[in-house]
Amino acid sequence: VFKNLRAVAEASGGDLNRIVKLTIYLTDLQNFSMVNSVMSEYFDEPYPARAAIGVATLPKEADVEAEGILAL
């Protein structure tokens, strides 16, 4: 998920550190701590504001999806 976000950010002329807000969709909210751990590998502190939303299903049977707002 974060590799895809990075690719989109770079294609727009930015990078992950210019993301100001993340919305993370999880089919199991118990995985939120794991997402935070992975996120720390891609983002520098201070991390962007974020919200986690529990959902029943995601496209392509994914467990996690994320959407970011990038400030250019």
C-alpha cells in the first residue's frame, strides 16, 4: 500500500513526506498496530494525520487500503 502511495506521490512531483492526511481502511482493526509499524518504514516523523476505518471488505480481497492527501 505505501509503495503505491509513494509511486503516486512521486509521479505528482512530491514524496510521502508531503502527505498531510492518510485515511487507512482495514478489514480487521486489530491490524492497526502492524500498519503503524510498516508506516514508520516509509514516513519520517512527524507522521501525517491519519484515521483508521474498519470495513467489511475491500476490492481484490485486500486487507488494507490507504488514501492520502498530498500537499504540493
